[in-house]
Amino acid sequence: MRARSILHIDMGAFFAAIEILDHPSLSGRPVIVGGTPEGHGVVSTADYEARRFGVRSAMPAATARRLCPDGVFLMPRHDRYVAVSRVIFNLLREESPAVEPVSIDEAFIDLTGTERRLGDPVECARRIKARIRKETGLTCSAGRAGWRTIGDLQAAGEARLARILGREAARWVLPLALGIDDRPVVGEGEGPKSIGHETTFAVFLSDPEAVETALLNLAEAVGRRLRGEGMKARTVTLKVRDETFRTQTRARTLAEPTDIGLEIFRAARDLLRERIDLAGRRVRLLGQSVRGMKGSRVTSSRLEGGGWEQLSLLPDGRERQEDLARAVDAIKDRLGEEAIRPARLLRGADRRRGRAT
């Protein structure tokens, strides 16, 4: 079998690098994109000068200001970043049709079988770096750091792994490379199980109400699958990708396990409102999932087999909700998914039809 040649392209400190490119007077200064000098908002990107002070992306601006009081705080210019990203990705696709975007500034390229046309993969990587520098004025990293075996990872050591992969990744990659893994063995049928749905929008969402309506739609689908498998979940995970390809994932543990779509939606909505920073950017992808263990009592973020919960002797609002949800499932099984829907989803459909006309 032919060995695969996969190239990883990563634009370093992308947003900050573009700002320095457009404003040369910023060169050599700690540049922080996102947040304000007053400490409001969240850091999107920090250049390497700012990182020396400990500033990192997703850090509260107030923390960044404390760590780097002389930092230059700039508001993001997403249209500019997206325009540069398009130039880079178009260039990559000229090299190979097999390009997998990871984010707005990062991609994998499959060069397997292109040696006759493009040359040696290492030379191809050098050519791509030179083309990106010539056409955008920006630098990038390209390769796999020369590591081909587990032994290479062992020999690299944590310090070098951290420089290339990041500190957190290095902390779990190195022990695994050394054969150290203290995770428990889980029997078949008891392992982690994830149920989720996500959707990518052809027209990006900018209206908060439209985003929340889409969340409700996903939550209803997740709840229906939970009930179909006789499961309940305690942790809800929300995934949001904006128009710049920035992806944010947040999770929340519920007070009680549930298979009710409305409860899943409320948790996801709270995460969206409280812990997702869109800063005016439109939403291109939404995802919701529940993840955990099957067939055991609920602890942490585990799914629970439906028969394990403690039942009340008297019917309450939750039991009525569960009975209603099962009745709705029966109607949908018989008449189709569109036979009955939450009123909010019907209103959303009416609004979309109204815009179309």
C-alpha cells in the first residue's frame, strides 16, 4: 500500500499577522485582535510578541490587559480575514483538489500520488509556503515536524511537542506515546455514546432569534433520538462555527438527566447567550450533542439507560412532559416528521416563506 503524504498548513497568528501586514508600524509590538483596551470582550488572536506575555486566544480581554498592559488591542476585521483566507485556499486547491479546511487559517492537503505532477512532498511544501508569502505577504508553517513513528514522538520530548502542538496537546500526546494511559477499560455496550445533530447554513444566520430557532430544531431531533434508544442525557454540548470558520464548543451539565428536546434546547440556548462570543459575526454551522455512558447510573456527562432513574410516586410536570413527548413521537412515526412541531418552529418556517416571496 502506498504511504500517504498529508501536508498540514497553518497560518501563524492569522488575524494579527494581517493587521501587522496592513499596518507596518505595528511590527514588533504585542498585537491583540479582539477585546478592547478597557478590558471588554474576548481575545480572538494574539501575535507572537503578545504570546510571550501569556496572552492566548479565547482569553478575556481584561486578563490579556493585565498580562500585557502595553498590548495594542484591535477590533477584528472579519471581511478582510475572509478575503485573505479565500486567496490562500484557492492557492492550495491549485496544488491539490484534496484540501480539507480545519479553520479559516488551517488546512490538510493530501499530496498522495501527486509526485509526478507536483514533485516531492517536501519540495511541494516549500513551494506552497513561498507562494503564500508572495501572494499574500504572510508566512505559514507546513509539514508534520519530521515525526513518522511513535519513537519520534518519544524522542521529541514535551518541550518540543508543546512548541509545535501546544502545551495541552503535548500533555496527553507524550504519555500515550510512552504507553501510559490510565483511562479505565470499558466493556462492550457500556462505552461512550454520543447522540447529536448539526447543520450548516447555505445563508449564514445573523438574527439571534433565527439562531435560537435553529437550536430548537436540533434539540428536538436529539431528544427524539434519545427517546428512540431509551436513553437520557445529563450533559449538553453546543458547537457554533461562524463565518470566519472559528469554531467554539461549550458544554453544560443538567440538574437531572433528560430526553426532552425543550430542556436540551434551554441548556444550549443558555450556552449560546452566556458563553459563545460571536462579536457580530454570522453563524454558518450549529451543532448539538449529548455524550456519555450507556447502561449505568448518571455521573458527570453520561448518558443513562432509561430504566435506572429514580421515579416519583406521584406524577409531576416532568412525567407529563415525557408522556407528551412519547405521544408526539407516535404521531410522527405514523404521519411523518412534519405532522406536529413546536409552534416556534412553525413561526420560523412562516418567516422563511415570507422572505422567499
